[in-house]
Amino acid sequence: MDFPLLAQIQDNAEAARQLLEQAAVTTAPVVPVEETLSVWQLIKYGGWYIMGPLGIMSLIAVYLIIERSMAIRRALSEQKDFMEKIKDYIHEGKLDSAKNLCAQNTAPVARMLEKGISRIGRPLKDIEVSIENAGKLEVYKLEKGLSVLATIAGAAPMLGFLGTVIGMVVTFHAIEISGAGVEVAQLSGGMMQAMVTTVAGLIIGIIAYVAYNTLVARVNKVVQKMEASSIAFMEVLEMPAK
């Protein structure tokens, strides 16, 4: 039996096995490393000249949404049996008590009725006009800032689209100066700017638009409440004349 030949075969088999192991190592799939983008990086991609104004708009929108929501909520609040007490005081001739009750209530309805109570003794038409004027002033106070919110709802997406156009201009400029040898890395900056500004503008615009419509609906609810209270108040004044 030729032992040197057997040893050579074993050596060749061992060498082949090592080559297969090395090949398996070199051909093993590379697991990509996931990278997450922070808000700061997104702002940098979008560009300060677009993301800056969008950031200011977002802060203004958040402030107006919170501030107007609280103001309208206070306007909708009312003391229990407020109108019933007002009616009783007027029937009993206790006008000072009625005024004090209105002064203790911070709702627009109370301030409107207080103006009407202070006009009792004058013609009903004059009282009605004074109540209407006071009601218009209260509605104006409630709608304060809503026009700014509506402007943000329309301007934010437009500003985002402006960033999109600028980003595409940057991309096409990179293609022009690089010619046929353009690389993806040269185009990524402009395309990222286009996408980031669009997303930011749409998010701010959608939030402001939904908030504006919601606040307007709640203001209309306050207006309806004020109208109902003014009608009930005028009916109380007309009762003695019947």
C-alpha cells in the first residue's frame, strides 16, 4: 500500500476544504447597517432658507391653536341656570344683581347681556342694537388670529413646493456640470431637499387647515349660543308690555 500517495490525497482534501471555507466567508452576504435620520439632519437637508420660515410658521400655528382653543372653551363655559337667574332678577327689578351676575361670568354671553341690562329703560330697538354691537365685538375677539392660521394653512405647502423646485434646480444643475459621469451622490442633495421641504410644508399646512376649520366651527357654536341668549333676553323685556 502506497502511504505517501494517501497522505498527498489527504493534504489535497484539506486544502480544498480550506478553499471552500474561504470562499464561503468571502461570498457571505453583507448585512446593511440601518441609518436613521434625525430631525436636525432633515432640517439641514431641507435648507435653512426654507425650513427656517416653515419652523416659524409651525410655532405660530401651535401657539394660535392652543391659545384660541382655550379662549373658545372659556367662551362656551357658562354658569348653571345663568339665563334663568337673569330672567328672575329682571322680573324682580334687581338690575344691579343681574349686572353683578354678568360681571362674575367671563363668557361673551354674559358681557353681551350686561350691555343690554345697562340699557334697560330705553326703547327696545336701542337695547337690541346695543346687544348686537356687543355680540359682534365678542365674535371679533374670538376670531382673533384665525386669519393668520388660515394664511399658514395655505402658505406652508406653497413654501414647501418652492423648496421642491429649488431642490430640482440644484439636481439638474449637478447633472449639467457633471455630464455623463454624474453619480448618485451628486444628485442626492437636491432630491433630498425637494422631498424634505415638501413633506414639512404639507404637514404644517394640513395641521393648520384642520385646526382652522375646527376652531371656526366652535366659534360658530358660540355665536349660535349668543344669538339664542339675546333672543331670550329680548323676550324677557317684551313680557311686561304684553
